[in-house]
Amino acid sequence: MLEFTTKPDPTAKQPERDELFSIDGKAYTIPREMRPLDMANYTYLVDTLGGDSAGLWALQRALGTEAFSAFMDLPPAAVSREDFTRIMTVVTGRFVGLATEVPSPDPKPGPAAAPEMAEDDATEPPDEVVWGASSPAGTVS
């Protein structure tokens, strides 16, 4: 059985944080890893309220009140759709346990390079290799 306590642990260290964006030279951060109960709450909110509401909650929870207010008070033209998408991808990704990287200030344009594919001569292996030497072609034992 697991035992939990409601008393704060005075020896617990603060979670590591990563800079997500800056406003007028002041950096704002989010936790590198989210608390498990916050992760559970996020998935609950996605299920009950939908992704947009859950995403907004996640952004506020990750940033904290001061940083969230500073971000939301920016003039509309200050944040592009692409920048907002990049920020939300990082934040919501961390709430579902993905190790999402904070976006760089200057993303490289263009599509990502395709991964190298193994050479394939497009020939099938003989039936004996696939099904075994004792199986007649066309039957499976």
C-alpha cells in the first residue's frame, strides 16, 4: 500500500526549469518535468473540457500567475500563431510526459530532412524462408 501525506516536505528541492520565452528581456520559465498529479489533471481536463481549455490551464499552471498574466497582456501582434503553437506544443507535451524541447528563437525554415532509408531491392524472401522448409507453398502450419 502507498502512503501519502498532506504535509509539505521541507527537504524537497524545487523542480528544474527551462526558459520558455522572454518579454522585454525578462525570461519566463516552465518546469522541466511536470508533477504527476498535474499531468493527471491535464488529461482529465482534456477529456471533460476539451483540448483548448485544458491547454490554457496547462499554460497558466506551468508559467505561474505572474508569467501567465505578462504573456496574456502582450499586444495581439506581439505573438504570432507559429510562436503560440510552439509554446503550447512544449507546454502540453510536458503535461503528457514528452521531453519536449523549448523552441529556439530562430527556427530553421523548411521541412525537416527525411530520414535515411535502408536499401530495399523490393524482392520477397522465398516462401521456405518465411513459412519454413517443411510447409508447402500457400499453406501455414
